[in-house]
Amino acid sequence: MIKTDVIIIGGGATGCGIARDLALRGITHCLIEKGDFAAGATGACHGLLHSGGRYVVSDPIAAKECLDENLILRKIGEKCVEQTGGLFVRLPGDSKRFRDLFLRQCDDVGVPTEVISSSKALELVPNLNPEIEEAIKVPDCSIDPFRLCMLNMTTSLAKDNLVFTGHRVTEFIQSRGRCVGVKATDAATGEVREIYGNIIVNATGAWANLVAALAGTEVPITLSKGSLVITNHRLTNMVINRLRPPSDGDIIVPNEAVCVAGTTSLAAQSPEKINIEASEVDTIIGEAGRMIPHFQNTRIIRAFSGVRPLLKSQKTDSREISRGFQIIDHENGMYSIVGGKLTTFRLMAEKMVDIIMKSFNLRRECETAHKPLDGQEELSGYPLAKRLIDMKNIVCECELVSRQAVERVIKQTGTRHVGDIQHRTRLGMGPCQGGFCTFRALGIMQDLSVLSPEQSMQALHDFLQRRFRGIRYALWGDQLREEQLVEYIYLGILAMEKQP
Amino acid sequence: MSLIEYDVIIIGAGLAGLTAGSSLARQGFRVAIVTTGEPTACLSTGCVDLCSGLASPLENIRQLSSYHPFHFIDPELIRQTLNNFSEAVKEMGIPYVGSPDENRRILTALGTFKTTCLVPVTMQASANNVQEKIHIVTFRGLKDFYPSYIISRLKNASFSVYDAGVSTTMGIAANFEQEDFLEAFICWLGNIEISENKIAFPAVLGSESAAEISKKIEHQLGRPVFEIPTIPPSMPGRRLFNRLKNYFRKNKGFIYWNWPVVGVEKSGKLIEAVVTSSVGRPNSLNAKAFILASGSFVGGGLVATRDTILEKVFNLPVHIPGRREFWFEQNYFSVNHNIEKAGIEVDSSFRPVNCLWENVFVCGGILANTEILKNGCGNGLALCTGEAAAISCAEYLR
């Protein structure tokens, strides 16, 4: 049995942000996540740190929040934010009136803008469609959601708070009508842990209503699916937005060596088992291709989909529903925090923890807006300079990751999840999507005795199925060719079976 | 119009193209192969899978779906093709063992067993069940081979590690071709206490001389030795390709290496030449007949776009298994992905159907409805359809 002050359910940006805020304010807590960090909508988004520009017209309040948080995150999270800057580009036929409204609203909200000619824009981003009318420069940035979550957890872990990833909350422990704890089941072993806390925070995003139901209550959200695609090239060094009311496929974000483009917005029934339609992929490629023509011929290495939890309203088009967030007091010891955006996760956490402090009758100001994220030095990625030094014994040829780098992560973190190595080194993020190197990384984990041979067989099996879920929607051209090769290797040469 | 005219030009230097080429060249035809580079055979295990399943390969073939191109080939011809193959590789110094009447199981680098038919002699002694007592020798830092995967299934296995100074499959294989290296290695191996009755190696025992090298080790240690195929680059696959390539050349065949076909010249119902982009200027190569053996997607014979699937040399009609969203199933481990059926449909003379050309024949992985993964028929299908297409082509030329 474990006792703590606050139980956080959900290891997305919101949950991890709450953990950091609690840690800085000296409140003990325990975070429970059913999969891995950033496994839900947090990890399945553009990785765009909004300047606010996208929302100035439709939702100025949300836009202002984005702008403020953008400034804060650039300061506290130097190592997981890339200050790319962004452009809103106006294509022939896009409304000039919207452009004027956009600029006026940016001024009102305070989003700094600079109108630049198409030739100046082409200088900044040579791959842009040369036919654009003009572009407006804004301070958009690119952010790594995985790293963001892990950096937030660093503070929490340094103060010995407990974290259970791979644990699903299966039951609320109730006493006199109040939730006093949860039972969480370890997905790997089936072991059930009882965790008691004074307050429970449901920060499970699209799963919020399902979790609330376990506690006999509900959270009024609708679900909206957004799909995105990843290219194998960095086609732009700046975030590219379409200067028009938010629609499908109008954002392209550079991230390390690749670009992420999206999204679509379709109503979803469930946060799990979401499929991507071929037509969604075609729409994104078509629309992104209007801003960057090269997009049409570039190799797409993967498509993925996230489910946004949106606050329920009467409107039916989910893009119109407010992206503002809400904290619901279920008046049974549990709060649910829903809605919001990756960009505003810190603000959401602050508001949540303010409420928690008040209910504990404690006073301590929030520090998350000023203190740089802990652990940025160790988690500062695996820069090219380091990769070149490690060039001997490359295990991931696509992203130049060496055996030494893999061993370093295993030794530093003691991790048993190949995903942790991937997030920290970019192993498996290139065109073959881990087809060759995961077999090797899991072999190295056996060599270092962090996994038993049986566990790594199972892990390899699970990885291949998970990987396929993403690339299945991007299979044509060279990516299909590569995929067939990987399939011949595992199912032909290695005669891998359906079950290990 | 070029000055040289061949009887047959084959597009693709994989197992299908080389088999067809050698067969025609041995009958005295002037044959050239045009290729963009190394074939997918180099990525394969080097084994000849004929048809997996519960019964014998020939019986399994009888039970394949009625669309399968194997049904165009008489069982006697399959037998004859494998005999020809065995004789050719024996002549070239890498004997194969096995027969079309029997499948065999060989140990893989994951500790599973792969069903196949003919195997290089270096895999003859392969473990074929989880009870076998084997000792695995691997090499320090070798990134494509981890004995612990095997030990997770073969509980009676153990392993030891040798430092070969390099960590890649090809690097170690090259070392084994050196007399001194081999001697030092055998000396090291002799000092290890091994209680198991077989010794297994990842397939790195020499770039070309694996048969002799494994025999030498076997002789010194007095117990059977076998190789376990690795993920690409695969030495047994390369050895096989090199031998068949040399066999083709030995029979006076000519290979245009790195000459991608960029167009064709045609007249009426005949293809007259393929245009290739060589260094400097395009070149036309004329022939009386053409055999397309350019492989499936991996080999580059088929190209998928978002909307369709194309064959780009002759622009032949491609059998497309539905719209893009139906090409793959959700389950990765399903071997029933529809994409495996994509390819060129042929008639019993291995001419493409629904197409004008009278002097074009098709063989190998580019054929439709082969479902190579599901049926376990990769290299065997290449050999047999290569031979069959060559026979039809020879009849046409006469």
C-alpha cells in the first residue's frame, strides 16, 4: 500500500506539468500512466509551440494564453524548444479580409507580427510555394513533447515521488462517498497496487470520461481525432501556417530532421483503436503541398493520429469548440482537468495546483514560470556533433546512433523500454522506422542484462505491431519498398511467428 | 539502333534473371542481362524456399491457390530446375543439399525455425528443434547477431564470443578469407571447452569460401558446424548471387551493370530494343525477345504510388489488389496482406496477359499472385519461373 498527498492519473503534458508544480511546492504525489509518457494526444500532435496566431481570430483569450506560455516555455525549456519562428502564408485566392482581421487581432492580443513579401519569405524558406501572395512572421516554435514530459518529471523524481508507467487505473477506492485511492494494474505483470491519496487528479485527456466513470461520475467532453504525417526531410526551418480560418492540413512544423504536417479534425467515438483514413492522408499531403509544393513528392515515413478532448458545447463542428481548458470538481475528492493545448499545459498545471493548495490550506506560490526545467543538460538530445564522434559501431544507420549512445542511455536510466532509448537518441525515427535497429537495441539490452531474452522477444514483437500501426497509412513509393524489405526480414529470414 | 543485337535481353540480375539467362545461354543464344545493381537475392538467406506447408514442397504447390504461377510449371520441370541449379552451384564451388520431396527446418537468428527446401552445405547440420544442444560462437560487437535471442528458445544452447577486430557481417566474413585469421580463430576455438555436440556461427564464415572454411573447422573440432543466416547484408545470399552470376558469364552471358532501363523502342507487336541510361549517353540494346525479371517492390520492378501500382520498363498492366487502404491488413504478422498479390499476370507461356507484346516474357518476384511470404516460395519460385520463361522464350525464338 502506498500513501501520498496527490494522485495524478495521466502522463501527458498536463499530468507531468502538475507533477512538477507539486514537486516545486513541496507536495508529495504519485503519477500513474497506463502506457508511456506522452502516449496520448501530447505525443500525437504537431509539436507546435503556438505564438497564439492561430487562435487570434477565433478565440482571442486562448491566443493570449498561448502567447504568454510561448514566452515562458522558450525561457524555461531552452533545450526542448526550437525557436524556429513561424510564417502565416497567404496563397492566391485566400481572403484578404481575413488577413486584415488577423493582423488587427494580433495587435489586440499582442502577438508580434511582421508582414513580409513573397520574395523575402522565399529567402527564409526556399521550399515555399513561389506563388504565395505574402507572409506574416510570428514567433511560433517547435517543441519536443516527449522531452517536455520527461523534463517535467525530472523535478518530481528527484524528490522521490513515485511514478508508475505501464499501470492502468482499474478501480477507485471509495470511502463514505469519497475517492480515497486507486487500484492500478501493472500491464506487464498483472500485479495490482493500492495507492491512497487525499486528492486525485484525473488528467487523462481523451480518456477523462472513461476514468471518471470508474469513480461513478462523468466529464462532459467530445472527442476529435486529428491525423498527421511525418516526412523524412526537414522541408522548412520555420513553422508554416496557412493564413485562413483553421482548417485541414494547414500547419507544417519542422522537428529535428523531419517535418510534421496536419491536421484533420473528425469526430471520434473512442480514444483508442483509432484508424486513419487514406483520404485524410491525401488531404494533408494535398494541403501541405499547396504551401510547400515539394511535400507532394517527399517520402512520408509515418502517419499518426491523436484524439483531442474538447469541452462539450452545442456546436457540431469540433474545430469550433473552445480549446480553453476546464477544471471540474467532482466533489468526491477527485478533480478532472480537461481541454487545453500542449502550449498551455504549464498554465493548466498551475491553476490545478492552486486549487489543490487551497484545499490543503497551504500557501506557496507557483514557481514553474520562472525556474528552468531540471535535467535539460542530460536530456539535451543527441546532437550531431556527438553522433559523429560516436561514429564507430552505428546501430541505427538512419539517425546515426551508435552502440555507445544506446548503452549510455541504458546505463543512465536503467530503462527496460526501447521507447525510452528512441526518445532520447532518435534511434528508429528515420526512414526505416526502427526496422533494423530495434532488433539491435533489444539485443544490446539483453547483452547488458536489463531484459531477459524472453522479454526482449516479446518487446520486439510488440514493437513491430505498434510500428506497423503508424506506417501502415503511409505505404506507397519508397516507404512501401522499405516496409516490404523489413517484412521479409522479420517474417521470412527470421521466421518470426504471430506469438513469441 | 545499336550495332549489337542480342537474341534475348533480360531485365534484372536476380535469381530469376540469372536462371533464365544461363538456361538460354547454354542453348547457344546470345544473352545479355541489364541491371540497375545487386538483386534482392543478396539480401536473402541464400536458401531455396520452394513451398512451405505441412506436406512435401511439390505436394504443397499442388494445393496453392489456382492463380499461383507455379501451376503453369510441370512438377517434372520443377524437379529438373532444382537439379540444374544444384549442378550449377556445385560446379561453382558451393554445394547445396535437399530435394523437392522434402522441406527442412533451419535455425534462425531469433531461435525460430525457417522452413526451406535446398540449403547451402554450410547449413546442412543446422539445428532443427529446440532440444538440440548447440554451442554458438559469435563476434564482439557484431551488431546483427545476438545469441540471447536464440537461447530464449533453445534452452540447451550456450555461447562464446570471439574478438574479430571488426563488427560488421561483411568485415568478419572478409577476415575469414585470410589464412592467418582463420588459423588463429581455430586455435582459439580449440581451447574453449564445448560440451554441446554442434557448433553454430552467424553466417560470416568467409565471403566466398564458406564451404571450405566450415569443413576445416569441422575437421579440427570433430563435430558438425553450421551457419545461421543473418539479417542483410547476408553472406549466404551474396555468395549465391556471385556464383550464379559467374556461372552465367561462364556460359558466355553478358551483364550490363548499373544500366537502368529508361525506355523501349517498339514496332507493331514487338519490342525492338530497351533504352538504357549509361554514363554519358543513352544506349539502345536490341534483341529478338525480352524477359522481365525485375523483381517486386523491393527489387524495384514494381512501383507503388498513392493511387496505383506501375511496372515502368514495358509499362505492362499490373494486377492491383484494390485501393491503397486494402493493400495491408491491420495485423503486422498476418502474411495475408493483399499487396503480396500485386504484380504481372501471365499466361502459361509466361507472357503478360492483356498486352500487345509477343516477344516479352515475365518471371520471378514481379509475377502476380505469388504471395511469397505466405507460401514460403521466394527463391524457388524465381528459379522455376526463370527456367519456364526461358523455355517459352527459346520456343518463340525458334
